Amino acid sequence: MKKGVINVLDLGELSKQETKRVLEVGGTNVIRADVYGTHIYNYVMLDTKSFASAMQIVEFAVKDLPLNNKAICYLIAGVVLPNGLIEKSPQVPMLNGRNFIEMTKAIYDGRIFIGNDMDGGAMGVSLLLPNLRYFINVVLGTGTNGRIVHEGKIICKGEYGHIIYKRDLSARLCHCGLTGCYESEIGGWALEKKIIESARILRIEIPEGLNPCCFLDMCFDRGDKWAVIMYQEIAYDIAHYFANLQSIAHAPVFVLKGTFSVRGFPLIEKDVRSFMKDGMIIRKEWVDEIKFIISPEPKLDSIIGVAELEERAFNELY
Ligand SMILES: [Zn+2]
């Protein structure tokens, strides 16, 4: 972790600041931290499997609160209704149908908020990079989604990854239920499937225990033709996605996060730009204008951001 973001303070020092407790529940980890501005204290990460019930997670959120704790903020992967009901949590099924706001109220008497992880991430980037006035925040990981941020406000919320891209026979079923979404072409889970299929057709054996995406990178690095072609296809799909986002937003900066942004994207950035300019966007100069950067804190931006979203929701600015 980088210096300056995660701090360890003794309780005496921490008690002077008004912090917010954030609990992020993901598919593999539960993260708990106390947030003050862009600073994070008392960071704890546990395996999601170490919790036997949703109530245990709520109890963990409320435990050992700093004296000046102002609110409890949850970030939950899945569909959460404004009243706190978790309608769909594909990654952590024990949360399905539970209401974290009601459950927390039973043991905590204070402000409670549930935020969306994409909103949290975009807001976090905006706080961490205050000079960025206008940007598109895009996750390229297991799935893909984005937000457009202008002057510190999220101005465009949506499901960017589930825009329909393909309607022909090559279109793949997305786990959202639609067919041919960007996510079902460039999401990490879709890429894994594609790599396994290609390897099978070409009779290439993926070494046991090796992630298919890592195998693709290995083959790409040594110049294997199939891997180079596959990367070209990924570059084309991403170019189409980014060209559409840029046609709508005309933003000077794309802030990326997610495994693919760090590992795969730098290898194909040039190709992505040239595909975009080759008949995908009305103004080619809008492609040259884009600066691609990685979120300064890809693992922490949503934790920092959700505390700010809570503040705005409390003041009804969000
Ligand atoms: Zn979809």
C-alpha cells in the first residue's frame, strides 16, 4: 500500500477526528476501514468465507468504532435497493434478501448508508485527483462498467458494460441475461472462456493451475501468433467500447482500474487508439486527446468515495 493513504494512528489521535466506518463486502474479501477525507485508518481485510451469516458481517462493521465515528457506510457488490434491501448479491448469496440498514439499526444508533461500488470508485478518484475536472472512470476487470464525473459530481450513471455490442451469431450470452454486451466480450470471465475455447481448437494445452489470462499474456510475451491475434481482437472490442463512451462524453481523461487495465491494456493502448480512429468515431482528434491513466488507489478509491457519498446523501446533494 502507498504511503499517505493508509495511516496507523493510535486511538487517542484518531478520537480527535470525525471518521466514518466503511465496510466493503466483495466476492472474496470483507474490508473494514475508518475513513477521514482521503485517509484510511485501521484497515482490516478478512476472507468473506470467515463469516457464517450476514449478521456476523454487520456485527463486524459495528465493532471497535472510533470515538468520533460519524456514520457506517457499506459497499456491497450486487443490486441494493435505496431502503437497504440487498436484492441480488451473486458473489455473496447469503446477503440475498437481507436488509443491512435494518440489521445495523438493531445494534447501532447513528447514520447508516449503503453505496454502489462504481459510484464510490468514481467519487474516490475525484477526491484523490482533485485537479481532474472531467473524466470517465472505467473498470476493466472481471466485469466492466463506468461513470462520468464532472466538477466532482457523478453526472452519468448507467450500465456501460451491458450496452449491446454484437447482434450476430458470434454474440455471447452475458451473465446479466442479455446477449452480446461489451462485458460478455471483454469482461475477465468472458476472456477466460474465449482463451480456453481458442486453446482447445488450436490444441494448445493450458498448464494446469495457470489462469487462462496469465497463459495468454505468457504466450503474447513470447510472440505466439494466436495470442497476438487474440490481443488484437480484444483491442478491437475495447476500441469499440471506448469510441462509444468518448462519442457520448468527449472527455480528456479515462481513469482505468481493474486487472486488465494494469496488465493487458498498456500492451494494446496504441492498437486501441488506431482502431478507434479507423471508422469508430466521428472526430478522430477526440481519440488523440484522451489521456489514459490508472486510478491512483484502485483498491481504496471506492472506500474513500463512499464516505463522501454518505456525506452528500446526508446533506441531500448526492
Ligand atoms: Zn450484460
